Amino acid sequence: MPGLVRSWPRAIIHVDCDAFFASCEQAVNPKLKGKPVVTGKERNIVAAASYEAKALGIKRGVALWDAKKMCPDLVVLPSDYETYSLFSKRMFQIMRRFTPSVEEYSIDEGFAEITGLRRVHHCSYPEIAKQLQNTLTSELGIGITVGVSLTKTLAKIASKKQKPKGFTVISGQEREMVLRELPIEDVWNVGPNTSELLKRFGIVTALDFANKPEEFVRKILTKPGVETWNELNGRVMWELETAEKEEYQTISKTKTFTPPSSDKDVVFAQLMKNVEAACMKARRYHQSAKKIIIFLRRNDHKAFGLEAKLLRPSSYPTELISPVREMYGHLFNSKELYRSTGVIMADLVPASHSQTSLFEEPNRIQDMQRVYEAIDSLRDKYGKYAVYHAASMSAQKTQHLSSRGDVPVRKDLLLKGETKRQRLPLPLIQITI
Amino acid sequence: MATSMAINLPTLPFRGTVAASWGSPAEEELLDTISFDDWINPNKESSFLIKVSSDAMIDAGIHPDDVLIVERGKKPKSGDVVIAEVDNEWVLRYYQLDNGKPFLLPANGRYEELIPHTTLVLIGVVKACIRKY
């Protein structure tokens, strides 16, 4: 049953970046090292806080205004997702130097399996992990925390033990000792309902749970619960998902607006503005969506969404406005205050595949293509706000005013030959030398 | 053109000849070339861009507004051009070792050499200098 004989039946590393967005900013601007830095200026909310800011009590999700009160010297930056994505891609590429088995779990977290690679690297599993951490830290210039253990669940527990710049190993022998100190609700994939249920059976720590007999676990929990139990006992249930994440499988656009609104037209204008922006991006990459998802976020941060399958792949707001309006009608409630809207264009296919069906009027579609080609070239020449749909007019005006100072430095600091739309895929160090 | 035939294999019936081609010799020769991207920037994961503003390295051919490719996490050798933080200032200089002690040398007579008093932090080693006309 539970106990393990060998100390390393499998060896899995969990890599977790420390305060990732803020760390990237400090890496491209060394002057910000050691200073409290937050990102999220464009949303008026702390999206990420550096460890220096966290030490002052500034957490993710805090209003910028409050954060500034807590720390008048706070450095507030607009989010630069392009730079963060570059760092993220590099992180996974460096991990692949050590092993081909890498999972891109999220933008700032990943797993790497190194089982069987001791001979290749001429060292022990913890030593391989340490080397990986050192390489990531020195080449990327950001803080990285690493956990090494027998399963993804245990590796996650390891990396959580010590942060930032932490390095924790949980081998087969150390497993029980660590799990004994870990509250059950802190285990990955154990939600509040499950932990409440387990507590009713006297299970308080992760070890209490891991030591329960299998029949008991199977009786009270469903499949994911049983899998977690196995993973805690060092048996791999969740293999790494090693497919490289493809870009632009979806295109999404979200914007928070101030002040929050319960005006049906105002909120719809915000939504349509996102639809227009997403469509324009899709057209730029010659993609059309087969599915469109919209969501509205209320002032209490609860979000509600709906999705629609399209009869024909599209990247034209004129076509999408009627399904979007219909979904919006179902979602919107005039008694609520809304703070942001979003759209996701999913199931993207190359635009050439979006042929007209038999009963459509090809002339009308060709006309629409020509109209949008004209709109795109006008927007290229005169800026994003040169032409837009009447439905998004009110949103275009307000956003235009508040967007000053919200553009990431990289988008203003262009090198010769770069444009506002396309830059070299390398992070730019922002110091004067 | 080359042909292929079944010879000395009596159990296989002879079915005739097939035309085969060598393909274009140009294709194969091009296998031994690298892209401009790989040439200018071989270590993609650790390379960063930085724009030059000072003329401290002008005699080394590095002008204001040039764009440098800088590699992070590399140990500099004596004589490398580096970007470093010296006593809270960021500079572009030659990295020199004098009896194992590092100091930073400009390539411009109007600048003086820098001997770090408290700290020397290497940001990166310069691997290429690009100027677009």
C-alpha cells in the first residue's frame, strides 16, 4: 500500500517564476531591482507585485490608488504582455535543453520530467534541478523557484515550501515528513469542498489523507480525488502534457472600464470595441473564428459568459454583431454594475478556409472583405481609433482619453525599422548606457 | 538519368526501368547555410537588445543609437565589451582583468577607466553591434 521503497521512481521538477510580471520588468530595467514594482496600470488594479511590494502588504487585485497610499514610492507600470511572453517562451526553451519532456502549465509555471537522465547529466536529480534553476536565473535575470519530487502534485508542494528563489527537494524518504506538516487544503487540486469533507473524516494533513487505505478513498471521493491520493503517495497519475502551446489558437480581448456601468448601451459599446479589436487582430494573422465567447465581469468580480458556434468562420464585426447582441441580451442585467467585458475568438482556422456556403451571397461577402481591407489600412495609417463601428462609439471615446501613459515602454521605445505593430522578438533592456 | 534494375535476383521478375532524378544540386548545397537570425543571434534564450546612448566606446566602433545584442548569464573574458553596473551606474565598457581584479576601460580618450569601489554587477556581454542605415 502507501509506503515507497525506492527514493526516485520518477523525478519531476516544478518551475515557478517569482512575481513573474514584476520580475520581467525588473529584468529589462535593472534600475527597478530591489524596488517595489507593480504592473496593471492600464487596469487601475495591481496585476502583479514584486516581492519588495509584497513585503509592504501590496497584493494582487488591490486598487492602484490604495497601493499608492500604502507605498508612495511604488513604481507603477502598464502590463507589457509581449515582453512577458518572450520571457515565458525562453523559460520553456531553456527547460527543453535539460529534457525533452516539458509541460507549459501556464505563462509562468512549468513541469520538467528528468527521470532516467542522471547518466546524461552526470549528476543526481536534485543537482540537475539546481543546474536548471541556475541557468534560468542567470540567463533570464528573474527569480525562479524550483521544487523536485516524484509526481507533479508533490513537486508543486515542494516549490510552495520556500519562495522566492526557493529550492526544495522531496525524495521518497522525505515525503512523509513534508506531508505531515501540510494542511490538506493546501494540496494542489484539493478544493474547499473536498477538504471540508475530508476534515469530517478526521483528515487534517496531507499525510493523514495519503495514509488512508484505497477502499476508503474510492468510497468517498471521485476519480480526481483518488488520483491526488495516488500522486501524494508518489505514484504518477498525471503525466506531463508536453505539446508546445500553439500561438493564436484563440484571440482574446478584455478591457476594464471606469467608472463601472449598468447602462446597457455603454457596456455593449465596450464589448463591441473588444470584438472589433479581436477581429482586427485575427485579420492581421489571416485567421477566422468558428466560435465566439463573450463575458461580462460585474463590479464584485464575478464573471458570466456565453459562447456561440458560427455557421461560417468569420473575422468581421458586421457579421458577429448579431450573435454577440443576442448573447449579450441573455447575460446583461440592468440591476448590476459591470466593470469589464471580454471576447474570445476560438477554434481559429486560416482565413482562406472560410469559404462561402452554397446559399450565401458571395458578392455580399466580397464587399465586406473589401470594406474591412479599407478599414484596416485606414487604422494602420491613422491609428486604431480612426474608424470604428457606431455600436462601440462611446467606448472608443472614453478609452482613448484614459489610455494615455498606459502603453508599455517597449511600444514607445522603437528601434529603427520597428513599428508600433511589430517589434523584434527580443526583450529590450531599458537603461541608458 | 540514372536507372535502377534488378540484377542477379532471379526470383524477382524484371518489371522494367524507372527514371530517377538527382534533384536540384542547389537544394542540397543550401543545407549548409544558416539563417541571418541564427548567425547574428545564436543564443536566443539569453539574448537581449539594448540601445546605445553614450560615445564611451566610439573608438571600438560602437556609436550612439547603435543596437547591441547582449548575452546574459555569460562569464566575461578579459577584452570583452560588457554592460555593467558599477557603483550604482550603468556603463558600456571593455572588461579587463588586472591580476585577477576587474576594471572597465572606455574606447574614447575623453573617458577614464573605472575601477569598481564597492560593486560590479555584470548585466551581459555584448555579442553584436547593429546599425541600420
